[in-house]
Amino acid sequence: MNYKSGICTFCGTGCGHLLDVRGNAVCGVFPLQNHPVSKGRLCVRGWNVHELLNTPEKITTPLIRKNGALAEASYDEAVSYLVDNLTKYKKNSSDEIGFLASPRSSNEENYLLMKLARSVVNTNNISLDSDPGHRLSLDVMHRGTGMAGMLGSLEEIAKADFLLVVGIDITKQNPIIGSEIHMAARAGAKLVVIDTRNTQIAKLSSRFLQIRPGAYRIAMAYLAKVLVNENLADTDFIKKYTDGYDGFASSLASLKEGDVAAKTGIALGPLQEVARDLAGSNAAMVFFSSGISGFDRDTISYIYNLFVLAGKIGREGCGVNPLTGINNLQGSYDMGIAPDLLTGFQPLSDAAVQDKFNREWGVKLNSGPGKSVYELMTGGNRLKALVVVDHDESIIRNVDEISAMDFVAYIGAFQNNFMNYAHVVLPIAAYVETDGTYTNTERRVQLSKKKVEPPKDILPGWKLIADIAFRAGAKWNYGSPADVMNEIATLTPNYSGISHEKLQGTFGIKWPGGAPRFSLEGTRRKVSFVPTGTNFAVPVASEEYPILLSIGESQHYWHQNNLMKKTAIPLREYNATLLLYPQGYVAISPQNARELNVRDRFPVKVVSPYGSMEAMVQVTDKVKPNTAYVAYFVHEMVTRFFLEHKDVLKRGEDATIPVRIVKV
């Protein structure tokens, strides 16, 4: 047996593993004992990654749609077809072209896709399917500290004596991080969980506060208000390291203490005790969901400001930690996959930044503001050509807009339903079939080396994108992904000094400069309180729609995950769920079940002001009375119900829909 070390590419934790490579096949996976993040552990997804790598559902040949059906073609034909169509729409208006990148692509692949869009096609219309959540988190962190990433370190969880988990089912989304938090709690750290549901991490906590859906912002603001009113804020830290305190403190005045308990469903006493415990701790961390299921900007801002107020950022064992659910979501933003950003969160609008990229790339960048692909597919915008890379099926929520486009290209390693809407399909190598780097949720850049050969001479993503650029007239000169990373490091201060050569044989390098966390120790730098809104309204149930429905994830099938569908054991568990709940399920409390006269697995109809769906009841004490929960990717619920609520779903964990539930 030949064991080759690598990194898991499911969620954003970035666990280390050993792949059992036999010939040209990956036959098994084992945890990497001394990896600093996973420490010899893997979750249910990571233990089965080899199944994904052996799936028969890889794309094995380029395809071009002819007479309504996809037909096999050569790379030469498919690339020419793609370039001809992009050139046609570029001549009309580059604003008619959009690029939807993948948060699973390597840094090198995403960088080249971004470079292709901006320097060859001359458009800034490039974005991720994972807008909006993580971008909002990065905006807040960057606005406050200048660092667009997680402020803490996963290795330092054990050094915190206060841990706050807000609105994330962490043992399911990032199980290894959840395990680390649980171990810290068992060792004596105070673990507080605020969530709408009684999750596994809530059951393991020192204190669980079950909040009403849509009220996280109020809870976070009230915790901050307690620190101010009771003189518990770290005044020395605030004076030495921060600005903007007065503005933030005054914004809390509009939060009426008398409204807090009614709006959150939590008594004031427990919230006050949490604030006091935070203030009295030596080191504290907060964890919350990012990506698709993240919070809105104000909620994130209140979380960040709360920890600045308590003096719990910038030192060991402290940090504000938005967690990513997809392996290279952080790295994708680092690579400039956004309409208004270049690499390292450098603003496209900055003339000096533009000049730097113009010189390196030998072009004149389009300085006009771009838009995200989803902006271009709504609001009357006319997107005519779309290039999509390796995406999950959540994009199908825009199936009508995609079907109406003149030209759609799909670049990916694995088959999915999106191929049904593509005019050309270009296969690329899977991550074990090429070299590439990935940046985990704590900014750790790790190198994944090629372990097996791709099938039938399939091109790696970086090489395919370079070939597309060459066919379009660009003069790029890359011999390997290592050359691409060298260019990234040249243009990106946060990645300065990072190279494949330095990453080889290591467990990665955190940017910037290997720093374990955001640090204020020994510096005179300042951080800012981030401006917050003062709207503390919450979703309100009514007599007609008396139940507040929230949306989230589940163990094996989160984010409409195309990769999990190719992984046998998690897929088996999902199918077992469908055996019990073939229409999907809506989780309700025992009290509401009695009121509806239903038992577990009874069929019901969920009705909102905008649509309805039929599902089956899951009776559970995890949700509060008069609230309900749906795992939004279960079965075909997305297309049957949530398409009518796309604007609501943008709010992630804050997304709440008033509904009524009727027995069928």
C-alpha cells in the first residue's frame, strides 16, 4: 500500500488525511495523526472521500450540444466553441457575460479564471455561488481590522476559557471544529450556545439559550448593551487599540431592554449572565456560520463589536471566527472572485492596485463596476452568456434565467444536473489528479499534490483555463500550478512569500506571513468598531401564519452538495432519511404536533404568503413551539417551495418565513 498525505476537500476545516493509492486508484482514506487542525480525526464525510474519487459520474469527455443533445467532442472543438461565443458577446458588450466560479476550485484555478474574466474577456462580472454569507463576514472583519478572514486560530480553541457558538450546527457543518470545542468544554471552558434549535453542540454546552428565529441581531446587541451599562467593557483595550466606540455605544440606545425578552424568546437574566461571563473570561472565541447559511451584515457586525468591546480579539485564545462550509470558500475570495475585488481583498476601484495588475498582466483593466451573476440574473438585467465552474445544484434555483440565456458553458470534474442547461461541457481533473492549494477557514494555505492520473488525458483546470486564454489571444506562460502561485504571491500582500516549494512537506502557511491569528500584541495599530444598523424588528407570526419557519443544513446533504451525491456512505444515509420522509420533512415541536393532531411522518402542507409545499412531519424537541425547521436541500424542496422565497433565503440563518402548517 502507498499512503500519500493530502487535505480533505469537503468543508472549510482543512483536515489532513492519508490516501491509500494503489496503482492509479484511491482505495481508502485514513486520518493524518499529526495534522494541527484535525489531530488524527476525520468526520463522516472525510472518512469516505475515496468513494467520491472513484465515482463513475466523472465527466470524461468534452461535450457540445447539437440538435438539442450533448454530443462528444474534442477539447480543440469545445474550447474553440467556447471562445467563439465569448468573443461574440464581448464584441457586443462584455457586461453581457458572467463567470460563476467554484468555492471548491484550487486557488490557482480560481486565480486564472478571475484573470481570464478581467484581462481577456474584459468583464468584472465574476462571483461565487456562496454569496452572500461569507462575503459579509469578510467585509465586517476587513472594515474592523483590515484583515479579511477569521481572526482566531483553530489550534488555540483549547486556550480559550469562554466559547460562544451562535446559529451554527457546528458538529454537522464542521464536525472536527465541533469536536475541538467539545473537548475544550470538557476541559473546563464555559461553552454557551445560542441557536433556534437544540442541536448536538447545544446539548453539550454549559448554557443553551434557544432563540426565536430571526432574533440573533437583538441578542448580540443586547449582550453588548449589558457590557456598556454594567461597565464591563474592557476600557483599557478600547482606549489603547480601538476607535469608533462612542458611535457604537450610542447606537445601542435604540434597543429597548423591555423588548428583548419578547423578541428573542430568552429571559434577560440568562443573557446578562452570558455577557458577564464573556467579560470575566481571560480568553474567548465566538463561532458562527458563514457561506450560504451565514448571518446578515448587522448581525455579524454586532458579533464582532461585542468581542471588540470585551477586548477579546488580537491575542492568544481569542477571536471572531466565521466558519466556512466549503473547502476553498476563503481562498476563493482571496483570489478575487468578486465583482469589486482583486486578490487579497484589494479593491478593484483602487487606482494603485489597478496599475499593479495592469503592469503584471500587460493589459488595461476594465475599471467599471461589475455585478454578481445572481444580480445579473434578476432585476431585469440581461445576461446572455455564462461560464460556470464545478458547481452544486443550488444554481438550479435560477433555472428559468439560465434556460433563457443564449450561451452557457460548464467546466467541471463531476456530472450534475446543470449540464442539462449547458451548450458546451469541458471536463477537468479532480483535485487528486493535479497540484493545487486550498485555503481553509482559518486562512491556512495548504498544498495538495497530484496523486493519480486523470482519466483519458483530462486536463487540469489551470491548464484548461490557460488554453482558453491562449485561444482567445492571450500570451500567458505557465508551466505548472506552482508558476501560478508565484504570480499570486507577487500581486497579493497576504500571500507574499507563499510558494509550492515552501508549502511542500508542511501543514500549510497561514496568511499573512504565517501569523497564527490576528494580533495586536506589541503593536500600536488600531481596530475599529463597525457601524451597525438600529433596526431591531423581527419576523412576526400572525393568526393566518402562526409558525416561524427557519432554514438550514443537515449532516450529509448540505448546500445542495453535488459531491456528497457521489459519495456512497453519506448518500446511503441521506437515502435512509428519504425512506422515512420521502417528501422531505418539516421539523415541529411536540406541542404543535398535538395541536395539529399529527404524529411523526404524517403528511402536511406548509403554506406561506408566496407559496406552499407538501412534506412530512418530523416531531422533535429540538425546535421551540410555534417554530419549524426545514433542511433546505432535502429532496426537491428547493424547487418546490424556496424558489418563491429567494430574497428571504439571502439572509441565511436570519432567513425566517411565517407559515401555517395544515394536516393533509
